[in-house]
Amino acid sequence: MKRLLSPLFLLTLATAGATHLPAQAQNTPAAATKRAAQAPTPYGQRADAQQWAQEVAERNGLDLSWVQTQLAQARFLAQVPRLMTPPPKTSTTARDWADYRRRFIDPIRIKAGVRFWDSHADTLARAEAQFGVPAAMIVGIIGVETIYGQNMGNLRVLDSLATLAFDFPTAHPRAAERQRYFRGELEQFLLMMHQAGTASTGPRGSYAGAMGLGQFMPSSWAKWAVDFDGDGRIDLFNSQADAIGSVANYFKAHGWVTGQPVWYPALFNTDTLDLPALLAPDILPSFTPAQMASLGVLPEDGMQHNGLLALIELKNGDAPPSYIVGTQNFYTITRYNWSSYYATAVHDLGQEVAAARSGGVPAIALPVMVPLTSPSSEPRTTSAP
């Protein structure tokens, strides 16, 4: 399959990093001096960036002057390191599933999802048939990521990736690892631009460098994006079909099991419950249904499940946490974003949109709290999503 970038790949959104100060305040000598003092040495003049450019050129058979020219055009974005820096450990803000869910599942996003599904029903059905990924799951991803293309990001991808490649915040607990990752993404992005013959300053995306309706990073674009509209090129910005097919292909490549549920409700046996053991693997499926049952959690309707399971904990602020039992498909959703909250929201948004189209009741995840006693004597209680 040919993987060419569309000329429409270049977006014409607002200039990245623009401030909201009045024009006079931005152009005073004092303001200019302050900006100059805050900005690091331009990437075209930095020894570390130039060493990296030489390695990239040699590794990929590129002209060194071309790579250097691209880096010289990259701008440091001060907001990007701030957005990448985790909150201090002293923060008292507790994660809250209900609050998180409201951020991504609301009437506006559901209505937009219905319009998107109605407009691309045939394409979604074709993707489901070809890749085995339900249309609702594809709709959930694109809705959570960009509200169906309404918010694909307005920062220059070159600037975001260069900032993270060479000025990743040292306060991050995995700073060295993450900086290596973003240097790889910047390299892949420049390769894409070179192969397409387009200006690297054109594409716009998120502060992390993700692009298009499905917010693919450059490496994901290179590996899993597909030409699903058959026009001979891949365009995740302007081709909804390419975005739909690419999301489905991404899921299939990351272990989606056709026909498998995403989650099961949890039933607790407090007499044998061992939450620390069940939560130790985090969201990685690690237990057979029998093993999970021996540790005090029975996946309702899932004792005959063919595969491994994980107990998923969703915190509720100051209230007790809630739980569902995740399958391999739940884990596959987290390959898009390593977060149980994200995966549950993606699933629920897809179900809400599907129900809004059909007039039915959405099959959303209803996490349950640990009951005070065994389910043999007390009914389980559900927490509102």
C-alpha cells in the first residue's frame, strides 16, 4: 500500500505559541527583552540538536543541510514543558471517575458523534468488517480525541516535537526515557515530511505532536495509518475514511479480539478478597477467571471468558473507588492512552452515541464499589458513572 501524504496535510490554523497580550504590550522593548531572556538558544545553533541532526541524516540517508534547515525553523514552545510536567506529589487533588467522564461524555459530543456516525456509516461498517473492531469503538476514540475533527490542535508539530526532544522537563520522573521517545518521534516526523516533499512547518497538532482526527503520533502514522478511501494517499487530517480505517487498524495491531467484551461487572467475595494482589499488575490482564475468583472477585457473566483479566480501579475523589473487570480489549484501548479512565470513557462514549442513534439504552460501564460484606448476604451496590 502506498503511504503518501496528501497536500492537504498542511493546515492553516493560528500560529503556534501566540500570546493573548495586547499588540502594544507584545512589541515593547521590555517585552522583547523578557522573551529573549526566557527563550533557549535556537535549535539551529545548539550543539546537542546539531549532533542529533547529524545522526539522523546518517541513519536515514538524508542530506545533513536539509535536516539542519528543518531544526533551524523549529521554535521552543514554553507551554509544552509545563503541560508535560506532572503535578507535584503534594497535590491534594484526587482522581474522580465521574468528573473525568463528564469531561468527555456530554450532549454536545454525543450529538456530534451521531452526526459523524450517520455521515460515515458505510465506512464504519466496512472498517468493522475488515478489522473486526466495532464501529462504536472507533467513534468513541475519534470523539474523545478531537470531537470528530473539531479540535485537532493548533501547535506546529515541528515546534512541539523539537521542544520535547531537546527541552523535555527534567522534573518528569521518566525524563530521559521520554526525551528519547520524542527524539524518535521528531525523526519520524521529518522523514514523513521529506518523503512527502512538504514543508515541516505546516502540520498542526497537539502539544505532544499528535496529528489528525485520531491524533496519531508520527511513528503510529508510519506503522498503522492506512489509505481507507482508496485515493492513493494517507490523510488523517481531511479524510474521515482514512482516520476510521487507521484507528481500526491500530486496534487490530494492538491485540483487539473480535467479539470479546471490553469489561465485565465485578462481584466481590469479601471473605477471600485480596485487592493488593489483584491490583498489583495495574491494567495488564494477568488473571484467569478462576484465579480472579480465588482472590475474591468474580467477573459477572465472565467465568467462561477465554483469556486473561484485570481488575480495574476507578477512583471517585474522596469517596471509595469503584471497579470493573477489564479484558484484553480494555487493555487494547489503553494502548492509545495508558489510562483506565480514558479507556472507560472511550467505551462509554461509543455506547452513548450508538444508543442515541438507535433510541436504545447505552451499555455503559457501571463500576461497583466493594461491598461491606459478601454478596451472599448483601447486594452489591453500583456507583453512578
